[in-house]
Amino acid sequence: MSEQQKATHFGYKTVDAEQKEQMVASVFHSVAAKYDVMNDLMSFGIHRLWKRFTIDCSGIRKGQKVLDLAGGTGDLTAKFSRIVGDSGQVVLADINDSMLKVGRDKLRNKGLGNNIAYVQANAEHLPFPDNYFDVITIAFGLRNVTNKDQALASMFRVLKPGGRLLVLEFSKPQHEVMSKLYDFYSFNILPRMGSLVANDSDSYQYLAESIRMHPDQETLKAMMEEVGFEQTEYFNLTDGIVALHRGFKF
């Protein structure tokens, strides 16, 4: 590795690439228990609409195979599980075992599980066969990946021809007024909320910083095309605070 390849971003900090995975893991071990509560508080519940739009754009059908990557506490997995039915399969994959355990317990408490598998996996090295999944989603997880290009290539490999990838992620607001309001909220309100509710302001400070270091809409679209995705497009949600990118494998 060159010196540039060895360094990466952890929020606004520059760290060794080998360290980032452990540092991100520490963040999500810390927030796992309060993850769902904080999602509702941070987004004022709007994350549910973003996820519903993702499901609508997935084109998922009964009997298909879905990979919910960085699936965390399983919001998308629950919806996919009901759609694909007993003849389909949903794999909830996450690199963080604390998040995976919270998601598994939550889904089992909902009476789901017959068509759901749980896999601890690194997005950069997916442990699945080539051309396996009909749909892959990664929601609010790509920005935490050290090598995003490698992760996108790994997703492309395990996706079937004709399949689609959906990346739901924080992005760049489209208007200056929204951008300023969002910055104020992210750096002043969010860490305090994390301190009060989850007893952890540092993890939510990292969240705000990691969003700013994530590629913007056009850059991520180009990254997807670079690894082979076609007909790529994105949809700005809530003025671009969040964007849904979609690409197909042919």
C-alpha cells in the first residue's frame, strides 16, 4: 500500500486504514442498544419514509433473494421478508455483531425469521457466491466503509444479472438555506441528543462528520458506474439530506 492508501478518514480525523474498521465498530457497539430510538429522534421519524421509498424502488417480488447489507436492526429486512415470502430469502448482513444481535432479537420478536438469515460480513469481502442476489440494499452504511470502491465491486459481483443495487445514504443538501440549517442541527443539536439519550455524544459527532466526508450524489453515481453498474440514477430526498442511488447489473 502507498502512504495515501494506508490513510483514510474517520469523520474529520485522518487515521490508518487498518484502524478505521475497529473505530467504526466501537461506535456501533456503543449505539446499538439505542439505535432505533435515536433514528426516530434524529430524523423526526422521516427515516421510515426514506426506507419505504427504497422498498418501492427495489422492484422486489415474491420468491426473490435480497441482501440487506449493513442492515443493522433490520427495518428493511422486515419489509423484504414479508414481500418475498416463504419461497424467498432475505440475508441481514452487518459487520457489527452488536447491531446484528439487536436486529435478530427485534425481528424474532415480530414473529419473523423463517426466510431470514443473519451473517456477520464485511462489505468489502462479501462471503456469497457470484450472481446470487436479485436485490441488494445498503442503508446508511456505505459511508462507514473504508474502501467504498471495493465494497461496490463486491456488491456487483454477488448481484445477479438483471439485479439492482440501492444505496440509501446521507448526502448533500441542494439549497444553501437547508445546508446551513442542517449543519447547525448536525453539529449543535445531534451530539447533545446523543449525550442525553444514548449517553454518547462522541459517536454522534462522528456521525455528523462522516456524512460530510461521504461522496456527494454525482461522485457516488460515478463510483457505481466505474465498477460496472448501468442505468444509474439517484433521487434526492428531503432536499438531498438523503439520496437514494440505484444501479442495475446487466
